[in-house]
Amino acid sequence: MKEIKIFGRGGQGAVTAAQVLAVAAFLEGRWAQTFPQFGAERRGAPVIAYVRWDGIPIVTRNKVYSPDVVMVMDFNLFRMSNPLADIKPGGTAIINHPGNGSRLSRISTAERVRLFTIDATAIAHELYGKTTIPITNIIHLGAYCAANQDISVESVCRALPDFFPRNKLEVNQKAAREGYENLRGVS
Amino acid sequence: MATRKMLTGNYAAAYGAKLARVEVFPAFPITPQTPVMEKIVEFIENGELDAEFIPMESEHSVMAAAVAAEAMGARTFTATSSQGLLYMHENLFVASGIRLPVVMAIVNRVVGPPNTVLNDLSDSLDQRDTSWIQIYVENAQEVLDMIPQAYRIGEDERVLLPVAICFEGIIISHYMEPVEILDQDKVDHFLPPYRPKQVVLDPDRPMSLGQIVMDDTYITEMKYQQQEAMDRSKAVIREVDEAFGDAFGRWYGGLFAAEWIDGAEVVLLTLGSLASTVRAVVKQLRDEAGLPIGFVKLRAFRPFPAQELRDCLSHVKAAVVLEKGVSIGAGGPVFLDLSHCLNRRDRMPLLIDYIVGLGGRDVTFEEVRNIALTVFEERHADSITNPVRWHQVRGL
Amino acid sequence: MSEWKQVGPDAQKRYTYQELPIGDASIGMPSERRKTGLWRYLRPRFVRRFSPCSEACPAGNDVEGFLAFAQQGRYGEALDTLLGESPLPGVCGRVCFHPCESACNRGAFDEAVSIQGLERFVADGEPTSLPVPGPSRKEKVAIIGSGPAGLTCAYHLRRLGYEVTVFEKQAVLGGMLRLGIPTYRLPRSVLDREIDRILSLGVKVETGCRVGHDIPWEHLLTWDAVFLAAGAHAALSLGIPGDSAQEVISGTAWLEAVNLGRPVSVGSRVGIIGGGNTAVDCARAALRLGSNPVIVYRRTRNEMPAMEAEIEEALQEGIEIQWLTSPIAVRRRNGKLVGLECIRNRLCKPEPGGRARPEPIDGTEFVMEIDTVISAVGETVEEAYLPPGLKGEQEGAVWVDSWGRTSLPGLWAGGDVATDPRMVVHAIGAGKRAALSIHASFTGEDLVELGRRLRTGAKGAFSIDRYLNDDLPGVELVNEVVGPDHLNLHYAEPLERAALPRLDADQRVRDFSEVNLGCDEQRARAEAQRCFRCGECRGCGNCYVFCPDGSVLFDPSAHEFRIDYEYCKGCGVCGNECPTGAIVMTAEGEV
């Protein structure tokens, strides 16, 4: 079973991202589960959403205590707590960050974690225009596909019509592909 | 054609209502129930469901509208949570007192304070005396499957009682998982249109329902009829489960589902989504440690399957209830009901109650495993001094 | 964000039950420890954003502001608002090409608000207070030309306290407003009323005085500042054989004669060359003088620079327009003009950034029988009288920078004489721009900073009233123009735009009486209600009603809504439900 934890802010689309990723896994013939972590709902507030997928039906409804993959959609979230604190050793982290990741070396996390960055904010501004909170969710899913190679970006695109009206499909498909192409590994 | 889709428990409830071809849907929003309402309204708006949505100003009015609609002979559905359900409380008695088979999805949520949108079962367990049938389900698929079943149970002339399908907020209502959406033709065959033969309001034959009577008239008799209907509903629940299984290939066990009971010395009994975790723990302890442990998933809290559980548990040494609710001053509501049905002079199993998951606190696999092992150690004890255990209290 | 941890240590701490203060989680928690404002990540703020109409107005009129008064029937204050930015609302209410209406967000919903019609209605009433001269300053400013640019500059400079003298070549004031625009579009009573209002501020006037002739530049340039707003009066020639004939007359000169009531001759069939407002004005004036005019324009109706309403009215009046037609020669016989030889054109594909070029079609030459030609193909600046050393002229206009400064120190320019679009409203904007620019040259204020503080959008216009009265709105002004996406149009209902009545075509061609009749109070009030009030709180109370936390407060004495930031948790519902885009959400810490 693979467990994915997505950190975002209210309005950024973290919950939708988790749902799209779960549907993408489902469309590939897997069993999937996705859920948000609940708090008082308000724009800009930290939001966490989870995805589990597996080859067999998923029994647990527990919290995710040790995710295989952590995605951080807003770098400012590191100012509140360390989103990578509970990542599984050998796990994968994908962080929205414009630089080459040199600042990320100071982040404390489990051993052998593979760090990736994606400048999702810049891509989001280009694709969706400038918004108070950049909409980076689907871009991150493309980055997920590139970093993990276990769900295809085509499946993500196939999952999108369940979540977006027809006139928003093209831009979101583009977002997924841009995310896929612009993932950077941090050495 | 049945299709599989990723759905939340809330959407599964909405699909269930659509498949049951509900005709009237009064509702008032409350987290975590709101998406049920939104989805049904969407179905009505886009023409997928021919029903009347009545946006009410409160839950109290919702149940009043549901009573009125059902009394007109319309198949009526609603959904609520927590304080909303408590606000309905008075009118819940009206629905059952007039013997109207309204169906309601109760999306369980803590009754505050302290307030939270997370779940335990305190809101619906609290409604046990309202003469509603209450069935607790484990996952989104069971939510969807149980709504057509609920109508078939409630509308059965042997029953004519309202039915609540209870599922936990957030961890069922907002978890998205694969759900099979039943084939509409097969559901139509399984659940024919509602054709009430009892009292139906008709503008051409005006009448009043539920009016005042005196002590020497018939209240006692009427209540006894409700008791009998509730008793008869046990058979109906089992029959409907069988019929559903025959039609759709999924059987849930009727009043409760018992697994690995033969030869079990300890049985773990729970309800709701916790069943998944407890079942997995029991299976592991049997498979890996060879422990004689059994498992019961209680589905019907009302009617409470007393006789049936007594028969099932008569041979075990200890029965453990894990429940996300408590009647403060006594114990867990399921534990209390189970206690009275095990009141035999001979071979009475030890009965232990674990209060867990209050306020949405996670109940992990390891915790359940520890509970099982603890009770397994105690199974030969002559008596238990602390049968009600607040398991997750820190510092206890 | 660090405040999150302070949301009561209780909310985050994992107490054991012995540690948990009895009852603390549910009762007895002092409410100041439950200030939900600490949860907030985005802060809603009441702001004032620019409405697209105000931004689009080159004169910097506070369109949304005057409509707000008009909605309440407070027409006097509406006129005060207009007079705060421009002394000529009655003029603009009649002759402006109203870019405000093209920008109106209502246009994307049903139809733009009839802003011009409302401006006219308001301007024809009385203000509640007249503008007053500012505290006297010692500097003296000379203004050359009394057209809209010069008059506007004089008006604002008097309000700023300067001694102002306007030098006018003609015997009458108004420039092109009086010389160029026929009275059926702009009754002289309206123009006189507004000029009188300007003069009443104490503007000195020297009429019949030609600069560079009656008064030398050397003398003028010793003034503290000079604003050159003398217009462009040299007619461009047709550039075809025979165009110097006596019967080929300049459109502006001819209109000037008509407008000043001089006797004019116009033949029975007059051909007017050009597609701008001058051409259409000449045609309609000629029609009223009993001639049968025909307009000859080389492109199609779509490319005509004249205002659409003007073209439509001309066509209603039966005026013939020959589109895609160019004159190639003037035909004379026996010393008299007998016809205009023309050729048909086709339009080529427009080059990037340019207009479609007309291309003559060989073999389509024909002769139009006419006896007079009016040339209205454009005007240029008479360079002969300009002061020596003024450089940077381009396309016959004096170069100015974005604050109206010429290459000569102490000399400003604006309007048709300068590189401004040749529209009345641009001239008004240029006059205002020069006034503030001249003022800043004396006070030493930074124009860049002033421009930022006073701007009404991103198109260069600004509010001088805000400077004069230090009149900043009670809420923060955000440099952003409200677009349709900022509005919540769920609260808008389609409403029909008020039709503005006109005289019937057959009636209006009889004389020079005003064609457009304006609207009555009832219609004006209804039309004003159509304004969305983009970017400003209109007091609807949606924020108050929808706030789930009761954190939007209402102050009945000030009739104002405020946000209680101690409890607002930043959900953003107020902003979503605001119909006018007057609430913005910004990240905490970025305000």
C-alpha cells in the first residue's frame, strides 16, 4: 500500500488533488482511498489531504502516520511545522520551491528521502493567472507522476473530467503535463 | 449496468436515494451531512432524479416535512448529523408514532461541546428510544446498498417504521473509495414503488393524525404494536438482506454478521467502520497466533438482536464490545443492551466494554490488538471489577 | 502565522486527564482566549478599487462617484463630483465619445450604463456648491487658447490659487467647442454657462490676441509658466489636382464661419471628403443650410473615425455617404467646379497594429456631380507661430511628455496642438494634467509620487480633486481596476438601458436646434440604478448577512461596515458575496 500526504492551503486545491490522484489510481485498476484532514475551513489555512492506493481492497480508515510520499504545495508551510517530519525512510518529497533546492538541505527528515522541487507557483501564475493563493494542485500531480512513475500522467488527465467543467479541462491537463516536465531532483 | 466509481460515503448515500427513487427530500445542511444534500439537489436539478427538494429552515422542520410528505404516500428521504439530529428528536417520535417509513441517513458526528466535525456515535445511539430502526454500516458501499434495503424494510407491512442508516462522518462520509453503483433496473425490481395501504393523507378525505387521546383509550396498545413491529422487523431485515444478496451478490448478515464464532473463546463485537479494523485484528490473531477469537459486526442497534446474540455468544468465555459512544453514568449503549440479553443463570460470558474513538480519536490496529490480547488473558476470570473501560483516556 | 500556537495552549496540547483543568475545554474559557482572529491566514479588507469607467475617462472624471449620488437622486452633489475634475460636464455629456461606456462592466452583463446621458442630465442642473479659487499664490500663468484644454487648465490653476490669463486669438472663448462643433450638438447656452462658471473663478481673458503676432513669445516666456493649448487649425490639403480651387474649402474654416454666424455659401450639392467628426458635422450643417451633401470616405463605415451615433444620425437625416471612395481630381468647366472625379477602393488586410489600407480598383473611376468640395481630411498645427527652439514636433504636433512638458522650460502644451488624441475629453485631461504639472514645478512635489497617489487607474488619468481636498476615501484605495470577474453578478438583474430621445430626423434638419433631447428625472434615476458601483461598497449588507462568525459589524451612525479582526477567521465568504468587488483578501503579513 502506498500512502501519500499532501500539504496545501485552503483554496489551493489540495483536497481536489488528492481526489484526482486517487481516481487516477482507480482508473489504473487499483483500490484507492482519499480523505482530507478536517479543521475549521477557511481560505489560506493549512490543509492536509491523503491518498492511499493498493492492489487489494483497503481496510484501514486510520490516519496516515508514515507517508511514502509527501507533497508540499506551499513552501511557507515549513514556517509552521515540518511537513516532512513523519515521512517514511526512503520516501519521496515533492516541494513547491522556485530554487534548485539548496535551502532544502537544512530540512530535517527521515533517512534516504528523495527530495524533488517544482516551481509550481510560477507555472500556476502562467496557467491560471495571478491569484492570492496560487492554484498549484494539478501541477503537483504531474510532478508526482514524474517522481514516482507508478501512476501515469495520462491517468491523471483521464481523472480530471470528474472534477472540472469542460472549459477548465485543457488548462488542467496542461498543468499536469507541465508539472511532469518541470520536476527537479535535489542532489 | 452496474458501474464502479470513486465515491465518498455521502455521495454513496445520495446515489442510494436516487436508486431508491425517493420522491420528496426535505433537508437542512450541517457538516458532515451537507454533501448528501448537495448531490441529491444536483440530481434533481439535472433531471436524474424526479423528486421534490424542500429546503427547510431547521432540522425540526425537516422531520415535520418528512412526516407530512410520507403521510401523503411519497417515498421520503432526508439526512442529518449531530445537533441537527437532536433538534429533530421530537419529530422522530411523530414519524414512528404515525408508523411512517421515512428513511434517513444519519452522518454521525460528535454532539458537543466541545465541538468538532469529527465523529463518534453519540448522536444516533442517543435516539435509540424513538422507535426508529437503526442500522450501522461499515463503508461507502454498504451505505449505498442499505438505502434501497431500508425502504424495503420500513415499507414492509409487517414493519411500517422509519429507518435510519447510520454512518460515521468524515471517515465514511468524506473518504472517497470505489463503490459499485447498482443497476437501476435491478433496484426497481428489488424495490417496487411505494404503495401504502395504511393511512394516507388525501385532500378529498380530510383527517388528522396523531391527535390527543386519554389514558383509557389506546396508547399502551399502540406502543405495544410498535414493539411487535420492531420485533417482526428482525425477520424482515434478514429477508431483505437475503433478497439483496440474491439480486446483487452482497450479503451483509442481516441483524449482525458473526465470523469465526465456532470454538471462539473470546468474541470482539463492534459496529460501524471500526468493524474493518477489528475484523482484520481478529483475523491476524487467528492466522498468526492461532488464538480462538471470534468477531461480530453489529448492524441493527434497533431492533436489538438480543435473542440472536444470546444464541451466538452462549458458548464464549468473554465478549468485548468496542463502541464509539457512551451513556455517561452507565456504560456504552451497546454494552448495556447486550448485558440485559445475556442475563442467564448458567454459562454467562464475561462482558467487557471498551469506550473508544470518542470525538473522532483514531482507533488503530495496534490498540485493538492490545485490547484483544488483554481480554484474552482475562477470559477465565470469575468476575470483572471494571467492565466499562475508557480505553483511550490519557493518564488513566 | 506564529500566532497559531497561541490559540489557547489548550487547543494543541495533549493533556492527560489529570492535567486538564476541570471544565476548561468547555466552560469558563475567557472569550479573549478564543479569539478566532488568530486562526486567520487571509485578511478581508474593505477597499476602494478603480471602476473601469473612471479609469477609461481621459479627463479623470469620478464616474462611479457621480453615479452613486445620482442613484440617490442627489443630483447637485453628483454635479459637484463632476466639477471636481472637469469644468465642462455639460459639454462632455453631449459631445464626448464616452470611452467610459465602452469600459462599463455592465456591458458584459446586459448593456453599458448610459453614462453620457446621465452626465448631461446632471450637468444641466445646479451644483450644491461652486468651485472656489484656492489661496492666492504669487506665480502667474499664461494660457494660450481658450479651447477645452486651455479652459480646463485655467479652471484648475485658479482652484490651485494661481493668477491666470487666457490669450485667445478669436473674439469669443471656447476654441473648437464653439468654432468646430455645430449648435445642434452643443447648444451655446450650455457652453456659455460652463465658460461663465470658469471665468467666475477670476480667470483673466485677453481675446483677439494672437500670440507670436499681437504678443511676442519673448514677452510670454518671461511669465512663470505658459500653457500652449492653441489647437490645430491648418487644414491638410487633399493633394489632388484642382484642390486649390476657390470652391474647395476647408472644413474647419467653413464650420467656424457657420458656428460664428458669418454668412457662408454652400452650393446645392456639396461633396465632403473625410470620415471624421468634422466631415460629418460639415455634412449635417450643410444639410441644415439647404444643401444636399454627400460624404466621400476611402474606407468603410467600420473604419470611420467619427462617432458611431453621429454617423447614424447623419444617415437618419438622409445624408449620403460614399464608402470605399477616394477623390482623384476636381473637375472644372468654364471656371466653375462641376464635379469630383473619384475611384472606388478595396480594403487590404490591415498590417499589424495598423488600419486596413484602401487600395484603388482600376477602372472604377467615376465623376460625382457637385458644385462645392469641403475638405475635412484633418488639421495640423500652424508651425509658423511657434516659439523658436521648440523641438520634437511630430506629425504636426508639439511633443510633450507624460506630464505635458515641452522641450522648453516653463512651457507646457496640451490638446490638439500637442501629441494628444484629438478628442474634447483628451483636451480636458491635458488641461488638468498641465495644471497639476505646473503646480508641482512650483511646489517641488514629485510628479511620479503625485501620479501614484492621485491615479484613477492604469491609463494615466488622475484625480485633482483628491489633491485639492486631500480627499482620500475612508477606505484604502487599491490600484486595481474592477473587472467582471471581481463582481458577484448573482445579485444583478438585467435592466433595460434607458433610450435617449432624439428629435425626429425630418424635424431636426429644419434648423440647428439640439438633436438629442436628454432624459427626464425619472429615466435618469432608473438608469443610475443600473450602475453596479464597481469597486466601492454600496452598503448592501451581504458581508454582514453572510459572515458565519458575526465578524462583520455595522456602524449605523456612519452607515459603514467594518470587520472585527479579533474574530474574523478569514473564510472569505464576505468577499465572495460582495457584489461590487469592494472586499479583497490578502495574505496575513502581506498587507
